[in-house]
Amino acid sequence: YTVTEITLPPGTEPFDPYGREDFYFDINDNGVVAGWYYITGTTYEFGVYRWENGVLTVLPPNLPGDDNTRTRAFAINNPGQIAGCSGTMYTLNACLWPGAAPFTPMALPEGAMARGINDLGQVVGNNNSSWAVLWQDGGRTILPGLSAGGGDAYGINENGSMAGFSWAPLSGDDVFQWPVFWPDSTTIINLGDFGGWPDAPKQRGGKAFAINDRNQVVGYAHATIPPFGGWRAFLWEDDGEGLKDLGCLRTEYESYSRARALDINNAGQIVGWSYSDS
């Protein structure tokens, strides 16, 4: 392996200074990279870039910008289409950038964020009412939610199956985000978690971040780690065995030990991160 630096435009920084976890880069099988950057000295202003063979192209936003412009890239497919969002904090639109110049983005119908795309150009994300959405053939379909509704779709495979999360109560009025699998646009499956902990009843559920063409899903889910509970990376397969705990770098369950699986390829290889405070 060799390391190649992607040089961003002057006056930008390659990180989110606010420390949020939705800072994404993506790369397709042809080595084309999509990402976004923070514009130094502004308030929540971000721009999108495309990088190929040493050439960096700053992609145009969908709407005229101001000091609250939020233009982000979340995913790129092999034809080079980029899914993301563009707008301001008041006018955020899910967008699709084409794979060829001049890279003029198209706003997706009634969308807020586009998070995943497959090689067929099917796009998933959420709308302005916080429901998971599938865009295809110029239209949009609101994906089914769990009993409390709402959610977000993060990944879609070449078969059109999707993964993300949806809200649902466990008992009483406590509502949690649960990792879910959509085998199609009309069916939703709650993947569950690793269980609750009596001292942390507010920590349940999780999220699914990625899915491969074998319908293997990865993400994170709550586990019964004393004394406060914790989050564990999981692998889910359609084999009736439920979530598989991928563990942490520290093998024992500890206070605040946590891990997340962020992506999986068709060979079943998984990447993510693991952390423990002791």
C-alpha cells in the first residue's frame, strides 16, 4: 500500500470541528473518492469534493450558499454518482451528483439527506419528516417504519435490500432507535439488540450502517455491560441466529466499552472502530 494525500482547497480543513460522527468519505471500485470538508472560519459551512487520479473537483451545491451552507457527500457508486445533501439549515435537500462534468446536482423529491446509493442509481436516506426513503426511477417511496415510525436508511445493495434504523418503544413510553433491515420497500425487520441493563434502561436499540449483496448487515447495538451498558459492533445474517457480537479490542466486557461496525464488503470483511476508557 502507498499513501496518497488528497490536497483540499485553500481555506478548508479535512475534519468536522464540531466532532460529530456523520463525517463521511467514500470510494468506489475505480478509485474515485467522494467527501466533504469544513470551510475554515465559517459557521457550519461544508463543501463537497470529488477526487480522481490526483485531480480534485469541488462540486457545486444544489442551492446558493451562505454562511450556513451544508453540502455533504455520503456515498459514491461505481458509475461515479454521488449521494449526499445540499442547502442551508433551513432548506436541506437530498441530492444526487452525476458521474460526469459539470456535476450539476439534482435535488431528490422531498428529501433531506441521501446516504447510500447502489450501481443501479437507487438512493436511500431520509426526508424532511424524518422517515426513511428510497428514491428510484425519478420518484420516491417512504419505507415502512416500526411502530413509532420514522428513521433513516444508510445503505442499499445491488438487490435493492436496505439497512438503517427506525424508532419504536420497548415498554411504556420509552422509545429507542432500532437497527432494521428492509428486504424490499414494503417490509421491515427489527434486528433487535443484545439486551438491556437494569441500571441503564434508556440504553437500548442501535443502528445498522451498511449491507452487502449477501444481505449481511453491520452496525452497533446495545449490550448488557455493567455498570452502565455499552455499544457493540454486530453482524446480522438472514440465518435466524440474530445479531453476532463482533467484540471489542478489550476482550472483557467493561464499563463504557464500545465498538461500531461501519461497512462490509461482499467477501464479508468488516471495518469499524473499537474503544474502551480503561
